[in-house]
Amino acid sequence: MAGKTVTRADLCEAVYQKVGLSRTESATLVEMVLKEITDCLERGETVKLSSFGSFVVRKKGQRIGRNPKTGKEVPISPRRVMVFKPSAILKQRINAGPDGSSQQAP
Amino acid sequence: MTVAKANANEQGAAGSMIKSELVQRIAGQNPHLYQRDIENIVNAVLGEITAALARGDRVELRGFGAFSVKHRPARTGRNPRTGAHVSVDQKSVPFFKTGKEMRERLNKAQ
């Protein structure tokens, strides 16, 4: 069942089918959606998309890590990371399976 | 997690954007489209990602990140308050891995 990878092209196709813009314009709009979200996160803002989930930027302080190959301790610089918190609705959809029926075996 | 707790975790909380604001910003850049259309576009994008994950597919958006589904086997958990054993069914959870370009953009010139 699994194994397929959905890409930008598939998102553009979905927009093209559902909204009735040209394929070119659908692609531009999909790109704009991702760009707005990315820009917002880059500014350190949280992006909350109801019934989907939220993207949060977290700040991490410096910590000591270890090079797994050499075993040497190296400092890991402070950084910002982005995490995705799925909404309850998204989690529910994923456990319900494609047809909405409850799915026992993966 | 409660909303208050989530906010407390973002040191220096720099504000946030919700779906309707995302729609407004994109609408502002596309005066030839109805706001309603933009709403449908945003929902089509999110809906397609959701549908793919529900099928067990992976969604890969270069420069942004990748969504996938991870399977958690059934396990015996404990009720932390009472200590009673409870069986937890197997489940699938959505997972997001930040893309390389996104990671770099979050950390350039802060």
C-alpha cells in the first residue's frame, strides 16, 4: 500500500483539479503557499494551520555532542530547529486509513 | 499539550500566523483572484498532504521538508496516576523531517 512519494507536482495537480486555474498558475500558487509558510518560520513565527497541524520554531542552546565515528566530543552550536505538531484531526485521519474505515493492520 | 504550555516553550515567542492570515497574505499578492479561491488552494494543498499520509504515502517537498507516516506497535503502557497496566493499540503517527534548505534558512545570519 505505501511506497509512493507525493511531490510538488501532485500538489499542483490537486490544485488544478479542484480550483480551476491553469496548470502554470496552480504551480505558482502552490509555491506561494510554501514560500509564505517558510518566510514566516524564518522570522521565528509559529504557523498554525487548523485541522492540519502547526509548525513551531524552537531555539536550542549549545550542547556537547560526540562524533559517532571518532568518539570525539565536539560542541554543537546553538541553533534553531523547526518541529511539526500534527493536529488531532490529522492523526485521526492517518489512523482511519484512506477510506475512513478503522484500520487494524498496517 | 495545552496551548499555554506550547507558547511557553517558544523562547522569545515571535508571534504566529494562522491559516486565515496565510490566505490573506497570498490574496494580497494576487489581486486577480478571489480570497475564496486562495482558501480553496490552501485547503487543496493541505488536503492532498493529509490524503497522501492517510494512504501511507510519503510527501516530499524539496527545500521545505518531508512528511511520512511512522508505525508504532501495540504496547503495554501504565496509567501514570494509578500505575495500572493498560494496553495501547498499534497506531500510525505523522512525522515531519525538516528539509536541508529550510534548516539552513533557519540558521543563517541570526
